[in-house]
Amino acid sequence: EAEAALHVSSVRAQCLLKFQLRPVMEWQRDAIPSCNTEEFVKEASEVPNFLEEVDKCREICSTAAAQRSGQREKSFEVVFLGTGSALPMKIRNVSGTLVNI
């Protein structure tokens, strides 16, 4: 007996991707933000002292990483639990968060 095959077209999820049902069934991609790395770097470079602050941050992070090497990090974990339902309701609309210390 041959196995049943289900061929369903799939669409990669994107931020702000919408599917319109009426008047025409179609994907709406006009609100999807574009990410141009060169444009972002150029715009960020125009902010006063931005590059200097990035260098300071890198230095602090590398110093902190060197100090932590060899030591077991004591950290915590944050788990986002969601609302517990596919559709939020009047009595279940707050998402839960678990913090393991």
C-alpha cells in the first residue's frame, strides 16, 4: 500500500507578513521591513560618538569575558510561556514568564 502524500505549499514566515482573503487571496509583503546592512551602518555612523561607544562596548565585553574564563557562570534563565491558548481570551490574555534563578 502506497503512503499518502500531502503536498502543501509553504511560505517562510516574515515579520509583518499578511495574507489577504478579500477581494483577492494574496500575500501582502508591503509592510515587511527591509534590512540593508550597508545602509544601517552608514546611518548609525552618522550618530555622534556612535563608533567610539561601540569600541568601548567591545572592550568592556572582552574584558568581562576574560575575567569570567575559568569560572562557572552563575546565570538565570528566562522562559516565555505565552498565553496558554492559540487565541487570547478575556480571562487568558496575559502571557506567562518563568525566571529560573
